[in-house]
Amino acid sequence: MRLVVCLVVAGAACSGGGPQPTVTAPPAAAPIDTTGLARIRFARGTTSGILNDSLPAGETRSYVLGALQGQVMLAHAIAWNDPADRHPAGEATVRVFRGVDGAELRSSAGDGEQWSGRLPSSGDFVVRVTAGAAPVSYTLAVQIPRRVVVDQENPTTSFSGLAPSRGPIDYIIKGEPGNRLEVALEADSAASSLHIYGLDTGVQLARLSDRRRRFFGTVPTTQDYVVSVVPGAEQVRYDLLITLR
């Protein structure tokens, strides 16, 4: 089985609210020694960084990246079945810590495969991935999602692109109660799907497990929403249409 872990950092210049993660400092909080940890870097001219790795069952590995106060960070672990493996895809847990004092940043989405929050300070942050009951191979992808402006004057926007890996490609839109959101995905991989959720509350409009390529529904609360294209394979071409009325 293969596992894709997607970590997203949104620029502080993005407008709108964002989840404010709770900072939980352990009783004996101390700076995290990041010596020897793989550092996630962005190649020049790109908006993402990708690392391939694997973990034995139940083991944890840490990665480090630098980010700025106020940036939105999304961390998402997506399990994939290896074609040669008949067993179901495994699970993983993602946790995020502040490097300077070891404080854990709690996600509004709760514990599990998804982490989201607006970073409370600038500096290094440590992302820890823990494998479930089975060994996993995975890709750790770091992305900067694109903010999409859709409103009454411009209710529809579309994007076309090539997904270089299985790492999700994320867009952020601002929604208000009563808005009708429609999202349609076309991709040359049948396994590609949508994941749509609220950034503040973690409310799931289109769950990852639903594997949907179409969504139509009403926005429940005022907040930023993440519209995520989840490629079913590497080098997938996709077309995404977003309408908000």
C-alpha cells in the first residue's frame, strides 16, 4: 500500500478567517532538535515540495519546514492501495509541533488523518506522521493553495492542470450561509476525486472517503472552504469547475 501525506501552507496575505489552532505545551516542553530531520523545501518557481518515504507499522517519522505567523497550514494523510497489495489501504495520524518550544498545535479538525490551522508564530514546525497497523510507503507533499475569488459578479471559475504526484491540489474559497456551491471535476484517472471541507470548523462537504467527482450543496457557515483535487495517480490531467452563487 502507498500513502500520500499532503501538507499545505497558505500565504498570510490570504484574506478571510482561518482556524486558530490551540497551542498545547507539554509539562516539560522543550525545543525540538531538528538536526537530521528531512526539511521540506520549495523548488524555485513552484508552489509545492514533495518527499517520498516509508514507515514500518506503528512507527513515527518527523519532518521540518519553516513558515510564517498567520499562514494557514493544512496537513492531510491519504492512504493508497498498492496495485500488488490486496489488503485495504492503511491509516496514518498527522500531528504538528512548534519547533522552538515543542508545543503541539491542536487542529480544529481533531486528531486523525487531517490537520488544519493558522500558525501562531514564525519559525520551524515539525510534522510527525505515524503509520497504522501495517507498513506504508508514502509521499509527503507540501503545497501553497491558491485563493479563488467567486462572488455574484464572477460566480464561476475553472482551472486545468497536471498533477505531478498523488498529492492533492488545493484551492481556497470564501463561502457564506446560503451560498450554493457546485464543483465538478474531470480527470484522466478514474480514481481521482474531490475533497471539500471548512477550514475553520472542519465540516466535511465532500468527504475524502466518498470519492466524489461532483458536488452540489449549500454552504453552512461563513468561513474559508478548501476545494481539493485528489489525483488518482501521478501525471494526471484535470479540469476543475467551481461555481458559488
